[in-house]
Amino acid sequence: MSSNLPLRCEAYTAKRLGLALLVPFLFATTMVRGHDGVRPSLAGEAAAEARRQSIERIPYNLLVGPVRFRFSATMGFEYNDNINIAEVDQQEDFIFRPQVNFNALWPITQLNSLRFDIGIGYAFYADHSEYNTNGLLLSPGSALSFDLFVGDFRINFHDRFSLEQDPVGEPGLSGVADYGRFQNTAGVSVLWDLNKAVATFGYDHYTFIATNDDFDYLDREADSLTASFSVAATSTTGVGVEGNYVFSRYDKDLLNDSNSFSVGAFVETQLTSYVKLRVAGGYQRISFDGDQVLLGPFPDGFLNEVELTNGTLVNDNFLAFDDSGDLDDFYINLLISHRINAALTHRLSAGHESQLGVNSNYIKVNYIRHTASWNIINKMLLSTELFYEDAEDSGGFIDEHLHRYGGALTLGYQLTRHVTLGARYQYTQKDSDVEFRDYRQNRVSIDATYSF
């Protein structure tokens, strides 16, 4: 089943879930937690051997030479009581979601590997066929990735992409059923292991293309640079500094191009054998090309026939809305991971950050999220998720202050060696200070996955 919030969980057994989560962490940029003595390099032979052993434990359907392939197909069925996330004129529907998944891993050498993952799906609406997928959906997590180890350097080339239409993941939306968008992030990251210190550098090019004409004003490209440097303060604690720069430019002139940068510090520590803490914070600035955003174009003469309650008429076809100028703010995020025992793990995250808006220059978001995995019944995995968001637009053509909260309950059961069953309930509620922008949404879904 698909969802845009971090409220999406495939139905796996604990063993398969652990293996699925292990591989991305092997390739992730990791902050050092050094030891008093010399530790194995994150980019050396020990790391390569750990990767090799992990690769050998990954389940696969087909082995062609050294290349491991995995194929699976999922059929999902969902009831949604508010597909257009609206306060009035709510639309409910039954949705069929078939999807095929393909994974390939090629360990080219002991040090270097190529990985490809993709999920291709479709959405059929029983009563509102106008919302049927316009083309195919590409699930989040679809990616092509190549890892290269050179001495003390670990280099990752990647291309991550998705094609989605579910609007519930975007806080600034209401009254929308199809928020179709293609997103692609391509770039390179480099990790340099200095034993007592780790430096990371990265470049990414981001592309956003709306598949719904109502949102083509969001079409944009962005280039980002990231860097961090961390040192081992103790055997269980690492501290460091981090920074990034992003240049965003829109295809249309309704929203403003921007330059964004942030700089801050972080600390990561293993409080106990079961509790890990990471805290990061710093300064964030976004400078925009203008302090107004535009809405339009409207048909000739249309704006002359309506009574304007907000906005300024521009060239008879556009309305201009005041928006805040540049952003000067702080960011902070906290993550606590706790493994209580072999059956129960949970994570708590909270923070404050700003991001580009869909109705304005930017939106400030305060959030808190909790996820837990309960492996308490044989062959069954239970997960729970809770979240709360407080967000405020910088101005723009809606200028909204909102609260969103909700949660999800997911069950996965390994019926046979090849068949996995899943069930999920998800609730989302939005309370807005703008009229007719509130909504409540309930979603119930079941699915079955066959691994060939």
C-alpha cells in the first residue's frame, strides 16, 4: 500500500524486515563513534567484509552469475472516506492498487556494488475514475545506486526517483485528490574515513515535475551541496559540524526562486547498549527573489467580474499576494532510538525546520513523531505510528496556520514462504485557521504480496 507520510509499512516478517532495513544502512553516510584505539575503517576491508556477509543473507529469487534478483507482486485494496482531504463535499472511494517490485544487486567486486530497486504500481478508483493514475506510479525508495571504495574513501553515485499522487503527505494542501508529481534526485556522496574523524561531502540535482496541471507552478529544479565533519569525543560519543547550500529555481514565475543555506552542529551518542541519541541544530537562511507570489493566469476579464477580498490585480490575469521576505531562523532535530528487547523497538523524533511552500515562499514546521515495531507473535509484525505537526505559511495566496495529527496501525503476516498478508488503518486530521481547510481522513487497507 502507498502513503506519502512516514505512515507506510510493507508487511514483512521480522527477519525479512530486518534484512530490508540493513542494506540501506550499510550504504548510508554514517557519523563516527570512535574508540580509544584504532577502529576498522568505514571504507576499508572490514567494511567490505561486513557488506559481503550482509549481501549473502539478502533473500533473492534468481541468481544469474553474481547478480541477485528479487521479484514480487502486490495487490492492495483500500477504502478511503475522504480521498480529496476536504472539509465539505468529501469524496469517498474504494481503490485497487496493484504493484510489482523488482530488486537487483550486483557485487561487482568485494568493495564495489551496483543496486537497482523499483516499485511500479497503479491506482484504480471505483467511483471516481477521473483520479485513476495518469500513467504509472513509482514507489518511494526506487533508486539506482553504485558504491565505490577507494582507499579511505567511500563514494556513492545514486539516482532516487518516485512518481506519486497521494496529497496527504503535504501539510499545505486541502481539498485535493490528485497531487501528482515526479521527483528525481541524482548525485554523488563521498565519505572520507580518518579513523578518529569522518568527513562527508555531497552534491545532488533535484527535479520536481507536476503531472497535474493544477500544480505545474511547482515545477522546479534545485542544486544542493552538503558537507559534515565529525570526530570521536569518547568511545561512545561523536560530535561534529554540518552545512548545506541549495539553489532552487521554478519554471514559472508564480513562486520565487531561492538560495538556502544552513550551518550547525550535531552530537550522536550511545547512552546505553539499547538507547541511541542524536541531536542537531543550527542556523537556517532562505533568500527569495521577491516578497510577493502570484496566482493565475485567469481567463481574460475574469478578475474584473469578481469581488477581490485579497490580493492585488496584476496585468488583468494574475493576482499578487504579499509574502514574507527572506527567512532567518533556527533548525533543530532530535532522534532517540530505543531497543527495549528482541520483540520491541521504537523511535521518537522531534524538531523545527522550514521548507519551500506550495502556497507561499516557505512554511515553518514543528513536528514530533513516534514509531514502534512489536514482534510479539510468531510470523507476525505489528507496527504503530503517531505524529503531530504545527505549521505556518510565510504568507502567499492562502497564508495558513495549521495543526495536523494522526497515526497508523499496520499488521504483517507471513502466510507461506512466498505469500505475505498485510492490513493497515491510518487516520489523519488537519485543523486550520483558514475557512474550509480542515479535514479528517480514515483509510483502511489490506494487501497480499507474492514473492516469486
